Amino acid sequence: MIRTIEATIDEQGNVRLLEPVKLPSTRRALVTILEDAPSVSANETALLSEPVLAKDWNRPEEDVAWSHLQPER
């Protein structure tokens, strides 16, 4: 199973996981070093965008345009 876990890395390269991890045995890992902490997470961005996008999505014209993807009733 592949999991993504947030961590910090200090100036000496020491990695500190921000949540506990239990594994049945030693595992390989990849480390991606990011510039700065994001000011807003992707989930927050999606939630904040939803009301604005809903104005466009929740129109009868949109329902008709995408109706071919809906299961038959």
C-alpha cells in the first residue's frame, strides 16, 4: 500500500514524520522536498470554490448537457 505522510526535514537532513506510522517490516520511501508550507490546503481550496462553481454547475442547461452520462431510469 502506498501512503503519503507529511514530515519536516531539518537543516541536517533529519526527517520527522508528523504522524505515527506502524509498518509490518522495513519499507522503501521517497522524499519530496517542498519550498514552503502551503497557505491553503487543496481540500480547503476545493471547499472554498464550491459555492462559486455551483452557480454554473447547478443550472438546467448543465443537467441537459450531461444527461447522456446518467444511468437510465
